[in-house]
Amino acid sequence: MAIDREASLKNAEKFLRVGRLDAAIGEYARVAEDQPKDWNTANALGDLYVRAGQPDKAVTLYRRIAEHLLAEGFYPKAGALFKKILKSSPDDEPSQVRLGEISATQGLMADAKAYYSAIATRRRQRGDTTGADEIVIRLGTLDPDDLDARRAGAQAAERNGDAAAAARQYRELYDAFLEEGRPEDAAGILKDCVRCNPGANDPGLLLPLAGLALREGRLDDARTLLSQLPAAGPTGRDGIVDLAWKLVESHPASAAVCVDVATDAFVAASDFAEAATLLQAFTTRVPGQIPALLRLVEVCVDGSLEGTVYEAQALLADAYLAEGRADEARVIAEDLVSRDPSHAGHTGRLRRALEILNVDDIEAEIAARVAPAARESFDTFADRDVLDDDPVQEAPVAPVPSQTAGTAPTPPVLAPTPSVPRARVDPAESAPDRLGESKPLANVEVDLTSLLGELEKQAATPMPGPRAPANLDAVFAGMRTDTGDCSATDESGDYFSLARTYLEMGLPQEAIASLEIAARSPHYRFAASSMLAQIYRDASELAPAIEWLERAAEVSPPGPDEGRALLYDLADVLETVGEPARALAVFLELQADAPGYHDVADRVSRLSRAETEG
């Protein structure tokens, strides 16, 4: 039958007042046994057990009460009872575990870590490494922001054979370390993750793994990892490209691996334009990368990207030249010149390659490539009735006169100088000669009377009417004409034609050497010398301009207009360089021959007045 609780508790109080602790314990025990959910009585009984030196009995009661309160959600009261247990039994691990859990539930992370750490330390001290690792794993789950504790927990899981859980935690930690700005720790965690799960094919894992391998110089390993990403679709391919741009400044060789793998993916999808765009961007950021340039040319050819392939070839030739690989550069430059003989850059590349290879006659070698290609190009346009809307001609030339078989071709000559005088140039600011300093002016007297007399004779003979503008067939007439024994004239004609081609291409400096050779022949001296004079005048190199004008004046001009234009130019340049007396003499003779020619009368008046005042 049930006992009288109130009477029993009153008797227990009497026993305590008279010092009979055992009797009081007996009364409380009877009540606790009769009413097991009387937690207050059980707690009081536990306290009496402590006073009586019976801690084990006290711990049992405290634990039963604490577990009940914990289950009911009374965490502070439960915690207080577990702490009572630790006072009676400091090494009671179950109570420490419970206190750690309660502290974590209440957000008291420092207290929770302290309880768990004490347990792990005690277990290690007694050699229970497995038990210690269990606590470390639990510590790793407490605070998501404590990355070091999380890493220790993952490592403990790996030590205890739970590779799957460890790999999952490592993968999560990789992202967390990156977000916290700890890339070195992230890299280490990534290696741990691969160790636990070597067959992982997660794109989010493969890409950083490849990046790590690339930064460490393990290019083959990185290529193997990267090659698995395109299977993930455009996202994987784009990730490779993004990785390339992240590495391009610090690790260009590693970036090249990314570009190569991404190019493979684009080509496999027949997206040649995207592949070429990627390679172009890479070679722009990292110039001179021959493997990438070779791949760019290959992609352009396979994808029929005509506009891009020529630019790629030019860059490849430049890269070869920079490395001194003139043989490869020459082959590419010859191909480019044959396709576009009017492109100054292509001709320049061929010239540099020939110079490196120490070719004896560079001009002849270039001519052998430029001339046929230029003629073929012109013929192609002519067949299609298409002409260049804005041809580049550094020096205007007159039509080529007709010729008879068996005679040397008559060289075209410069058109007469326009009536607007050239701007004067300070001779002290003249540019140096292309092979050194400008040559000093020679005091060569021109036999103007003889020259003008020759002009009068030629004026009596009507000149043939103007023909249509010369095409490239006319330019190369000297090359195709059989002149019998006139081999020297043939050679001069070849160089003269080559110079004409250079001028039409807008390459006056390249034309100089060929014109100098052509000027050795009397047949071409007037035209070649006149062209050279104009080239030097355009370059503000007036001393050599005068020299070549005087050389042109030594031979008969093709006609009166050409001769007068030459004398006008000579006088104009003489006046510009500060030779007024010589300029006046030339203008006077020109005025006597053609009184109304351009502004000669005004020039004579001004120079005469200056001479008188001087």
C-alpha cells in the first residue's frame, strides 16, 4: 500500500535535526521508491548520499533525474545535475558528453568544446585513439565556422576507415576554405579529398584539381583531368577557358594546356570559329607561342577560316623569326607573298628571313616571288573586271610607250610635277641617307643649253598619244621581252619593273636598291634617277634627291614635258637647300625654253631680286 509521503518527509526532517543521517536517508528512499517521479525527493536523497559519503548512489540518482529533465527539454536544470555528477565523479565521461551536448544546444560553443576536448585528451592518455577520434569527429560538427575543427574531424573519420564521409567533408571544406580566402589550405584539402575518393568525376572537383596540378607544373596530370571536363557540356568547357585566363599571366605554359584542351572540345563540336577565337585571344596575351600559333593555323585551315589563317601565318612567321628559325619563316613568308604580293608586312618578313639565311641576292629572290604573284593577282582581277578602288602609288608614273620587238623596253617616267610648289624643308633638318649620312652636294654644272636643245629636237617629233593606264603586263614587259644580246639592259629592265611593283605596293624604301641598279643602264637612267629623286624628296632627304636629279639630267628625257618637269624639280630643290644662284640659273634656262611654264617667271623675279639685294 502507498505510504504517507508527507509523514515520511516530516520524519526524515526530524532525523536530520537530531543528526541521524542514515535514518533520514531511509525515509527519503522509501518515498523515492514509492513515487519514482518525485524528482525533488530523489534530488534531496542524492544530496544525502553525498553527505553520507556514498557518491555512486548519488550519481545514479542525479543521472536518472538529469536524463528525465533533458528529455523534457529542461536543459539548464539537466546541466546543473550533470555538473553535480562531475563534482562527485570528475572523470564521468557520459556526464561530460551530456554537458557538451547541452552547451552546444544552448549555443555555448566554448563550453561544449572544452568538455569534448577534455574527453578526447583523457582517452588519448589512456591509449584509446578510436574513442578520441569519435570525440574529434563530434567536435568537427559543432561549429560550421571552425574550419580547423572540421578538418580534424574529417581526418579522424578517414583514420577510422570512413573514407566516404571523409571525402564528403573534405569536399565541403574545400569550398569553405576558398570562401574564407585560404587557398593553400583549400589545395591541401583537395588532395585529401582525392586520396579518399580517387575516382571522383565531379566537375567542381576536377577543375580545381587540374588547376592545382597546373600550378605545381604537373602538366600531364592536369591534361588528364581537364580532358574529362568537356563531357560535362558547355559548363565544363567554359570552366577550362576561365582557368586558362586565371593562369595566363603567372603560368603561361599551364594556360596553354587549358587552351589546347578547350580547343579540342570546340573542334570536336565542329565549332572552328570559337576555337580560332580562343587561340587568337591566347596568342594575343602570350605572343610568340609557336605551338598555339601552329594550332591556330591548323584550325583555320580545317574550318576554312580564310581571313584568319593569313593573320595566323604572319604571327607564326614572326615567332619563327624571333627564335632565329629562318627556314620555317621563309616558307611561310613565301606563301603569304604569293597570296598577297601587295602586303608590305609579308614582303618584310621574307626579307628578314633571307637576311638571316645570308642569301646572296635578296632583291632577286624577292622579285622571283613578288613579280609572278603580282601579275597573277592582277590578271585575276582583270578577268573579273575588278580593280582596286584606291591603289597605293607612292610615285605617279606615266604610261609605258609602245615598243618594237628586238629593242629594249622604254622605261616609264615620272609624271610632270604639279604646278603647286612643294613645301620648303630646312636642309638642317633633312633625314640622313638610308646607308649613312647624307652625301655632300657636288658642284656639278648641268649643261642646260645642250639639254634644252635636245628637248627642242624632241619637241619637233610628236610623242605617241597617251595609252590606258599600264597594267602589270606592261610593268613586266621588260622581263618578258627577248632582247637578244642586250643582257645588261634586260637585267636593268627586270630591276626597274621590280621597283615599279614596290612603288605600286607603297614600298618606296624597298624600291631604292632596284632603282639604283636600273639607273646604271643609260636606257633606264632618266626614269630610274627621277624616281629615286622623288623618293628622297618625299623622305625630306634633299641632298641625294639633287644628286639623282642631276644624274637624270645627264641623259635625254623621253619628251619635252618630262625634261622640263625634271629641271623644275631640280631648281626647286636647289632653292630649298640654300643654293639660290644655281636655282636661278636653272629657272632662267627653263624660262627661255618655256616662258609660261608653271610659276617660273615669278621664281626668276624673286631669285633675281634676292641676288641683287644680296
